[in-house]
Amino acid sequence: MKKIISFLLASLILLSFCACGSKPENVNSSAPDTAPVEYKETNVYVLSGPTGIGAANLKDKADKGETAVKYNVTVVAQPDEAVAKISNGEADIAAIATNLAAKLYNKTNGAITLLAVNTLGVLNVVTPAGVEVKSFADLKGKKVYATGQGSNPEYIINYLLEKNGIDRQKDITLEYKAEGTELLSVWATDKDAVIIAPQPVATSLTVQNEGAAIAIDLTEEWEKVSKDSALMMGCVVVRNEFLKENAATVEKFMEEYEASVNAANSDIETTSALCETYGIVAKAAIAKKAIPDCNLCFVKGSEMKTKLAGYLSVLFEADKTSVGGKLPADDFYYEK
């Protein structure tokens, strides 16, 4: 009897060891699906100049196959071309001026969404050798040349003149040139004039004229007089149809584009070379000097909405057509 009991106990112990050593079946049956996300190939159009600089590193990585999303990044010279491409669906995402984004939103009955602001102010006051300007108020009594009459630069200049107590008609002589490149020859005939120029023209002026200097950043001047807004001049927008069908792709773009902007600000040497390679800025040497004054950024969400809405309101008050006749509704802003 004792032998039988001993045999049974030994058998139970052996079975318990076998049970501990075995693996349960279907252990992963309830595990979540970890299949990689499939991103949609994305066509991105960017403008040459400051608005496109933030995409230089993204284009480089995309061309090398080093991005999670396959981007086809195209650089165009004219704002109308970028707007046309996103209007007809050839572009999924585009980098354009913020007021053009507002116009496009109104023209298409809200068919686009503004993802992020990529550029603050790109306008600078540039002085020749021997002329000193320390604040916007110092422009009183000066002869000033600028570009952009009837568009954003004029509205920005007029707003800052008013906020600094300068009468546009009595206190300053302001002459507009048709193209930014025309500003490069101003000092040949008016050596004491002050120039308000966009980047990279402002930097070109300092390179080509000994003693010339960038005296004022209009972005900083704006902040002094308008606490509830910011001089937000460039942005990236997406077609809503693309956004609706490819939300994960757009989120990944936001991540990879932000990294590209950050790289532009932190690695100016590499970015400058890429700008010349891709035709974003004509010469790497100019891009290298201009990038620190281009106010490249990546502002999204509620901060973007609050500050950009304030800026667009200023443009709207100056000229309703500058933003498409009315201010965009809340759904214009991507707030995720």
C-alpha cells in the first residue's frame, strides 16, 4: 500500500513539473496588432526663399529615402504656382504665405487647413554706412524704400508706422519698388536712404555694400506694439480631402517637417548648401548669412491660432481683400 501511495505522489510531482515547463497555447491571441502604419506618398510644394528654407532638410532626406513618408518635394518660385497646385490637387501639402492661405481657404469654401506657421517676419530695416537707426520710430524724417505695395509688406509697414506715432503722409517719405531685387540698386542714386527689405535681399544688401547693416527686425518691432499677435508670414497647409483620408501621414509629416525646420536653425552650414542645391536660395553664402534673420519656426495648435488670427485681423483691417474678404473660421486652424 505504501508503495502505491509513493508511486502516486511521485507521478503528481512529475506532472506538476511538466505543467510548469510547458507554454500555454495562443499566448499572443489577444495582443494588439503591431503592423507598421502605411503612409501615403505625399506631394509637397514649397516656395523658394524663406518660406521654403525649412523644407530643405526634409527634401534632402526624402530624396535619399530616409523619411518615414515618401515625399515628392517640389520648389517653385511664384506663390501663384504653389496655390494653383494645391487648388487642383497636384499638391497635398504646400508652404505658402499666411495671407495666401487665408485667401485660398475663403476661395475654396474651407477646402484647406493650416497645419503650422513656419516663418515669422522676414522684413528688415537695412541702413547704409553712416546712417543710424535703432528703432522704428527713428524712421521719422527719413527717405525709405520698400517693396510690396498693395500687399503684406505695405500693411505691415503702415501698421508699425501708426503704432510708433509716425504720420505716413507727413513724417516719412516712402517709395515702393516693384521687385525686391530693385532695392539692390537704390544706394547707387540715393546713398543715405533707408531700405526695408525681405530676406534674402536684406542680407544681399549688406554683402554687396560695405558698412551696410541690418538695423531692425520688423518681427521684434511687431512684438513691441502687438502683444496678442505675432508677425507670422509663412505657413504649411494641407488639402482637407488628403487630411481626411491620410491623418496618420499628415501627423508624421508634422513630425518630420518640424525636425527639418529645427535642423535648418541648428545646422546652418548644411542647410545653406542644400538651399543652393535645390534652388531655394540662389547662393549658399547668402543663405548662410540670411537664415539667422529669417525667423524660421514651427508653431502649431492654440498658440498658432491665437497669434496668427491676430495678425490676419490687422491685415483685414488694412485691406479685406488681403485675406480673401473675410477672416477664416476656426476650422482653418489645425489644433490637434
